[in-house]
Amino acid sequence: KIFGSVTGYHIAEAIKAERTKVRQYLDTIDGLEVFPSDANFILFRVHTASKIFQALKQHRILIKNLDGTHPLLENCLRVTVGTPDENSQFCEILRTILSKTV
């Protein structure tokens, strides 16, 4: 047991469920290339990734900017799966930012 009656299994299942929801949401956004993941994060490619990263940061959302770290990761960002509220906030703000950069 990790937190009272919540076991590691329950935490892993919650992360998997949230990852699926975030992945499905990101798949609905034009211009994103979302890569498969079995981890607690999601890698995606978006035009002008560094600009999107900075805009997210201005909204106090910090994700990993992988653009420029390797040629295969050009324009890639990585988001860690968080709580349902964190994930919703990320998804909503990302969509808002992308709608303004088109």
C-alpha cells in the first residue's frame, strides 16, 4: 500500500486511464502527431513546438520541450500524465494556444 488503501496497482490504473483520455483528446487536434505510449507521458509533434512550449509556460504549464535535442525529436513536446484536473487544464490551454497560432 502506498497511500492508505490506495495501492500501486490503483495508481498505475489511474495513470493509464488518464493517459488514454489525454491521448484521445490530443488525437482530435489538427496539426498534432501523437506517438504511442505505454509510459506516464505522451510525446507529440506540433509545428513551432518551442513557441507552443513558451506559451504553455506563460500559462504556468510546464512540459518537456524536446525540440532541438535530436533530429528525430524536431518539433516534439512531451507531457507527463497528471491528475484529471491537471490534464484537463493542459488540454484546454493547449487547444486555446493552437487556435491562436494558426
